[in-house]
Amino acid sequence: MTRAQTRVVVLGGGPGGYEASLVAAQLGAAVTVVEAEGIGGSAVLTDCVPSKTLIATAQVLARARESGQLGLQLLAGDGWAPVDLAAVNSRVLALAAAQSADIAESLRSRGVQVVTGTGRLAGRDAGPRGGHRIAWSAPGLNGQPGLNGQPGLNGEPVAGGELIADVVLVATGASPRVLPGAEPDGERILTWTQLYGLAELPDHLVVVGSGVTGAEFASAYRSLGARVTLVSSRDRVLPGEDADAAGVLQDVFARRGMSVLARSRAASVTRTHDGVTVTLTDGRRVTGSHCLVAVGSVPNTSGIGLVEAGVELTGSGNVAVDRVSRTGVPGLYAAGDCTGVLLLASVAAMQGRIAMWHALGDAVTPLDLDQVCANVFTDPEIATIGPPPDDSVRAVTLPLAGNARAKMQGFGDGFVKLYCRPATGILTGGVVVAPGASELVHPLSLAVADRLTVDQVAQAFTVYPSLSGSIAEAARRLHTRALA
Ligand SMILES: Cc1cc2nc3c(=O)[nH]c(=O)nc-3n(C[C@H](O)[C@H](O)[C@H](O)COP(=O)(O)OP(=O)(O)OC[C@H]3O[C@@H](n4cnc5c(N)ncnc54)[C@H](O)[C@@H]3O)c2cc1C
């Protein structure tokens, strides 16, 4: 079978699905993507894009609030300017919808057929080529019409249909986990997907969950001017991140007046007449006006014919895949949050591309999680690259308080931390805590991907003055240590 004859069906139009579709179309396959809610997926409609847009607004206020040290007085009184959250959220949602439309257009312009509907595996085709049957129906995942209201394959309104595929990619994503006893009502008890319906800034937002999502929203809403209480079941915020970075963030949170309750596990969240009560497992109660429950997500893998097709699911319900995104069933691949490999849009996209390169016989490099760079969009941001360090690496940490550009810009929180192998000086990873760390981490990502040594990193010019100067300086210090 030639690539042009290969029929590819992608279930789910998030980053895992749409990036895979673009690669498959580029390689000449006949590609159909079936998406229930809107192209771009949760990443574009409810998760990354809306949250980072909201955070961009919050950052402007945070900078303005701290402008006194630069010799400016931009905000009167206590520095908490009123925020028109309805206007902020309407911009957020418009931007997300536009981004979804852009991606859908980009798919169509490259010949990918977009079907709005819920799809499921429906057994094998009896025809000579075999293949997988995919049944789809027009209503969205929640029984609602698809968000973007697109019609079926040829433009006519259809209730459903069936597709036959030689290659199927399952990229159905994940949904917010609901804590029993803390069921969201969409008004006061909210998941992260429901925050953008708020017309007014919460007076007091209680955030349950101090992982990346909880920390990002706690940071943003505090910068927007809400009182925030962060309920963390662990010793500190961001239990999965670098401990020094989490320490910086926790100090910043405390300085900005956020209340962080460590070792506090929420047992239930209930409505009061004008707010919410969060009851902790030790009986303490926390009251607030609103509660965001951010306790992780569950994969969208049930009821879509995976088990019937012989696909192995893990104990947590994720699709088990190898490093080229294969399930154990020939022709069936999976990518993104439904696999639980690493819940990042960038990883979903790479898994999706890898699946298509592999399925369509192009050159492919298996997924390497040691090269993934990730960012927590708190203020300051925390960017990491490479695997968590162990005793075998040499490390240096350089506080940004000593960086000339940081002083000029008026911030002192943060650091650059680099790791290398002592024998060779090859850079294995690092952490950057700084405003804009998500951009600063890219040279480190290149260095790790290309196995550059700390000396090679140190020898490249950086602009003076610049925050990236601290990256080169940290690399220079590792050279001194390597010689010691
Ligand atoms: C608040 C928040 C912020 C985040 N911010 C970032 C960030 O800044 N950077 C980052 O890298 N990651 C971020 N993430 C993680 C990122 O959103 C996910 O890793 C990413 O969305 C995974 O992409 P995906 O393609 O696997 O799934 P999704 O984006 O969830 O897309 C899956 C799609 O499949 C559709 N679908 C499900 N079932 C079916 C079916 N049966 N038929 C048809 N369609 C179906 C869904 O409607 C959905 O559109 C964030 C997550 C959250 C919760």
C-alpha cells in the first residue's frame, strides 16, 4: 500500500490529533480527524490557551503593582486595581475560539477532512484490506452539538457515519478529575474549564490542589487582586517540581499575601448561601467566595471501543503505548493525555507526529522524555529541561538577584540551575526561575538535545545585559568545578 492509499483516522483534534493529521497529510495519506468539541482540543479551548491568556493579563497587573521600585506609581491606594473580569474572560474565550478556527482552517487547507462528532472504534472491516471501522455521531461529548457547529464530511448536516482506516490514532485527551463531595456546580465550585464563565473577580478564591494547574491559577488570581487560599495536600506547592524553584515560588506567594495551607487535604467542598466551605480531612474548614478544584485529570478512554479492540489500558485507564506511540494492536496508535505519558501539549503533539512518521514509514526517532522542556506559568515562571538530577550530576545554582538586567527590571526572585556530567561536562538539564523562563529555557533545550558541553554553552555570546547572561555564567562556573 502506498502512502497515498493509506487511510488515516484521528480520534480527537487536540495537539496530539491535529499535529498528527498535519504530518500524515504532508506524507500524502488520506486523513480524517473526528473531533467532538472543537479543533484544538482542550489545549486550545479550555486548558493551555485560555489559561495562558488570562495569565498574560495578570502579569501586566503584577508588573504594574510592583512598579513602585522602578520609581513609578501606576496604581493608587493599596495597589489592587479593580479588574473587569467579564472583559478579560471575553477576550480569553474569543482568542481561544479564533485559535481553534485557525487550526481547523490550516487542517482543511492541507486536505484533512474534519468531522465534528464523537467517534468510537467499531470493530474490523470485512473488506479485502481489513482496517478499523470508526463509527461517529454528530452530537458532542456532552450531548451538545459540536462547539464550532461544523457539519459533516461534505457540508451537509448529518447525524453520524462510519469511516474505515488502515491507521487509527486515538488522541482523545483527558477531563478534569472530580473529587467526590466536591462536585462542580459551575458557579461557585469550579473546574479550570469553568473559570472563564466568571463575570466578576472572586472576592476569595480557594484553590484545592497545588500542582501546576492549581499553582498557576492561584498565582494569576492573586495578581488580578483576588484573595487566594491554596490548599496543598503536600509539604509544599508544586510537589512534582524542583524543590528550590518551589521554595522561591512559595516565598513570593507569601510576600504577595497568598495563604498556603500545607499538608491539608480537602475532603469536601460545599456551597453556603454566599460562598463555599472547604472541609479538610482533619476537620478544619476554609471558607471563601469560590473554589477551584484542580486535582488532576482522568483520561477520556472509556466507551470508545478500546477494550473491545484489544487495546491495553493501564490501571489509571490510560492507553498503554510504546515510544513510537503504538498500542499492542496493529494499526492502532495513541498520543497525548489519553496515554498519560506526560500531560503536556508539546508532548502530545510530538507523540502524534511520531505515530504518523512510524505508521507511514518515514524516519522516526522514538520519544525521549529526557529532552522534554516544560514550564510552570506562575509569576515568576519555572522552566525545566532534562530528567530530575541524581547524585551522578554536578550542579551549579546562580541566583538572578546578582544579574544586572534583573536589577534593572526590578526583580530578584529566581535563579538559573544547570546540571552536567562531571566526567564529560555534557549538559544534562537545568531549571530557570524567572519572568519569561519559558523563553529563556530554549538554549538549554538545544544544548541538551545536541549534547553540548558546559564549555560550549559558556563560549556562545550572550547579550549584555541579559538574563541569558546568567545561563552562560552558570555554564562557566561548572567548568571551574569540573576542573577542581
Ligand atoms: C489548565 C491547564 C493548562 C495547561 N497549560 C499547558 C501549557 O501551557 N503547556 C502545555 O504544554 N500543556 C498545558 N496543559 C496540558 C495540555 O492541555 C494537554 O497536555 C493537552 O491538551 C493534551 O493534548 P491532547 O491532544 O492529548 O488532548 P486534548 O487537548 O484534550 O484534545 C483531545 C480532544 O479529543 C476530543 N475527544 C475526546 N473524545 C473524543 C471522541 N470519542 N471522539 C471525538 N473527539 C473526542 C476532545 O473533545 C478534545 O478536543 C495544560 C493543562 C491544563 C489543565
